[in-house]
Amino acid sequence: MTSQIFSPGLQQTLDLIGIFVFALSGGLMAVRKNMDIFGICVLAEVTALGGGVMRDLVIGATPVAAFTNLGYFVTPLAAGLVVFFLHPEVERINRAVQTLDAMGLGLFCVTGTVKAHDYGLAFVPSVALGILTAAGGGVIRDVLALESPALLRWDREIYAVPALVGATAVAVLLAIGHLDAWTATAAALSAFVMRMLALKYGWRAPRAWHRNGSRTSEE
């Protein structure tokens, strides 16, 4: 099994940090939608754990990790409470939250791809589940909040593309037998750096073009 890329203690710490930051974004969305404390905690949970739960269900890794590790389940609740009591302060450090979110994106696209590979999936499905692990929770959050999923909207900086880059890099490393802690870190950093550059420079994915060469109009 290659899913334990880092030492168990480091892997657990990185996972919990990523889960906590993803949960913050879910909680903030709930506050913006004027939800109560239950809604805040629900959105925090699904944002943090949704991608990993869907991945585990697809590959048959049951019971899913989110429900066998108490820390994974409790951490989003703690983040939800932080947002409930301190959301103005959390909003003020939104740039730092986005940076940590980008780190979580890089980490989870790597670990998701590796776990899918460990369960016998081929190159393309492993990459797809790596992206799902990193971005799936955000999609569930947006759907529950009655929003168009951010990663499908042209007016938002690219999110799934950095995850695709990181997941593809991991799948290639697995295929050639060169995945280790250093190369996995490099793959995660590639996704992180791309996401941060997208935030800085407003990078967006291209839209469809009309035959006359002009972009389609926005709704």
C-alpha cells in the first residue's frame, strides 16, 4: 500500500489541518446564507469531509475514514463553532484562509489519487477521484446552500484545474514507480502554487466561443 506517503503522525496532522480549513469555508458560506448553528455545522462537515466520503464509497473503502476516525468528524464541528462565534474575525483573515485552503487542495488531490490507486483503479479514474477528494466537498456545500458550484462557474478563479494538475502528477509518478514523500510533496505544491497564482492573477478557465470567434455572453 502506498497511501501512507508520510509518517502516520504527520499524515494525521496534515489531514486535520486541511479538514479544519475546508470546514471554515463551509461555515462561512452558512453564515452568509443566514443559517443557524446547525446549518453552519452541517456545511462545515460536508465541505471538509464530503469529497473523501464520496471517494471512499466509490472505491469500496467502508466504513469510510470520516466515520472511523473521531478526529476527522469532530474537527469540522470545532471549525463550525469557531465560525459561529468569530465569523467577523475569520472573514477579515480570508486571504490566509484561502492560502490554507489551497494547501488543503494540494494535499487532498494527492492523497485521494494515491488511495484510489491503492484500491486498484487505473490512471484516469485515480486522477478523477483525486479531484473529487479535493473539490467534492465544496460542490456539496454550494448545492446545499443553493449556489451554483464555484468550480463550475467561469467568474471564479480556477479550482479544479490545479487539483487536476496535482492528481495527474501523482498518477504519473505512481505509473513510473517514483512516488515518495518528496515527489508527493512536489505534486501537492504544484497544485498549491497554481491555485495561489490563479487567486493573484484572476486566472479562469476558457469559455465556449461562437463561430464568429466571440465569447458567449454571460447570463
